[in-house]
Amino acid sequence: MRKLGFHTRAARGLVPVDRDTGALTTPIYQTASFAFEYGEVGKEIIAGEREGYFYSRFGNPTTRAFERDLAALEGGEDALAFSSGMAAISTLILAHCGAGDHLVAQRRLYGGTAIFVAGELKRFGVGVTYVENPDPAGIRDALRPNTKLVYLETPSNPLLHIIDIAACSQAARDAGLPVAFDNTFNTPYLQRPIELGATYSLHSATKFFGGHDVVGGVLVGRAKELRHIRHTIYKDLGPAPMPMASYMFWRGLKTLPVRLDRHCDNALAFAEFLHGHPKVEKVYYPGLADHPGHDLARKQMTKFGTVLAFELTGKEEAARFVQALRLCVFAVSLGDALTLVQHPPGVTHGVFDAEKAAGAGMSPGFIRIAAGLENAEDIIADIAQALDKV
């Protein structure tokens, strides 16, 4: 039988109809505890040696449905769901790195990850070497005898730098090291790091799997490694999602490619409009031919993503722009039905001084747009009238 297309696999999942009831929707097992057999079977379930459930902090059937369906779409053997994206990121890193160990990470990471790596890891005695623009040579140079994990993201947030997943993964594997990619911006519909050689692919499920009203995270990888994480640090930290959240993520998978198509088409339309505007200094979007990562993005992504950024002359111009918007919403995050706009130098990165903000690669007039699902012409008209007021 030929391999089904992504839209079909997303809509159906691994088990499209509940075998016991015929339900077309995965039930929400809203329970903390499960009855299980006394004796060896029970001990094997608790030890993770046998499939089964006994307490939702360790696993829940609703959560398991989401994990299995996402793993199949991502090209991984299994997945592990979390209560937030940062829970997934921190648990993964702490599962590999302890006191005296070393992490290799790219310089420009999602803000929450950057704060955790620079703050908590240092406090826990984990050394970190940053790679400015990761490539195989840069990764090899950053490795130390005590390196335990290579952690990257592509496209990077918010500058949309594109990393060669296959080449960087090979560099890590040659050194016998696991490599993880934050795939939040793309989802498995647009990019599948594991199929390109990565050990792990992780997501803030809040974005495109939920999209509107629920927070969560998920880590995809090989079954053996994830089973070990589940029955060690995951068990101890307790970052499991609530069953209702897992259901909403599972439900979101069914419409994921349909929504991503619209998000991506809108983002490209916005980028093309901004690219030719006289008040715009620079546009960051890998779908534009002059983006330095355009050819690589075309090779490893099915579309060019849902997030773009651009620069205005300065901070005052950026402030006037966002204050003049009428349809776009000033808010953090992405994957929402609404187009979200933020000014990182003035808000999310506002705690940095000017020198550090410049070091992060953002000018004072840097604006990020996360494309929503509206009619593109309506949002372009809103952007245009706001630019008129700059």
C-alpha cells in the first residue's frame, strides 16, 4: 500500500475510530488514577516494562493518542507530551546534562530557552558553549570531552536564521552525541528534523497544535530514549499535561496542514508587500529570494513558514506602527487564528540594554509578525495604513 499523504494521515491519525465504542473522537480520560492488576503485571506497568496506566502523571490514554499520532507525523518512533513548551525543553536538557557536563547551543534561541540555558544551567553547574551561526565546523569546534547534547532551532526566533539540519545533525552524530531541534515554527507539516538525522524534535504545542487557548509541549524521538526520560526525570519533575489539553492538541492535529497552508500563504503575501515598501529597511522571511537561507529552506521545508519580521528606521517608528494597527493584535506567540504583531526590542527583549539587544541581532525598529488565518488583503491593508502613520 502506498504511503498516504500528510493531510490524510493528519486527519485520520493512527486509530481513526475507537475500537471499543466506534467513537470518531479520542475520549478524554479525565482521571488521576487507574485501577490495575495486583502483582507482577502491576509492577511491570509501574516500571514501564508493560503498556498500561496507573496515574496520569506518568501517562494517560488521551495524552498517549496525541503522542502517538504526532510521532507518526514527525517521523519519530515515539513522543512525550508536556504541560508547556519550556517544560519539554528544560526536561530534555536536564535529562542529558548534569553538574560538570557541557551543552552546545546556538547563540540566538527562543527567549525562554536562552534564559534557562544562561541562568538555570549555570546554577546547576552545566557549562555552555554558544555557536553564533551553527554549521558543522562551528559545532565541531564547540564540542568538549564532557559535551552531552547539541541544542538548535531552525528557523531561529525571531531572526529566522536557517540551519542545515542534515549537516549539523551529522556533525553531532559523528561525535556520538544527540542533537535536538526546536521545530515549533514549522511543525512536522513543514519540516521533519528526525527524518533529516536529528535525535529529537520538540515543539511548543501551544502554537500550531493548540493555536488558540491551551498551553503544552511535546518531544519526539526514539522510543528507548523517551522511555528512559519518562520513567526518570519526567516522573520526578511532574510536567505531564492535563488530559483536556492533550485532547485539544490531538484534535488540532486533524486540521494542522489546512491551517498551516493558510498561515504560510498569508506570511508570504505580507513579506512580499513589505519587501517593496519605501518605509521598510529590511524584511526577514526565508520565502524571499534574497534571504540568505532561502535555498536551504526550499530544500528542507515544504513551505517557508508563518513568521516574518521587518525593520523600521527606529524604536519610535516601530511604536507608532504597532499603535496604529487596527486588525493585527499586539501579542506574543504564534499559530493563532489572528495575525499577531510584537516589537521584541521594546517588549519581550526590553529588559536588555541597547548593546545586548544589538548583540541579539535586532535593531530598535525590529517588528515580528505571526501570520493568522484572515484574508491576506485585509491584513495588508491594515499594515499599509499603519505604515502611513510612521
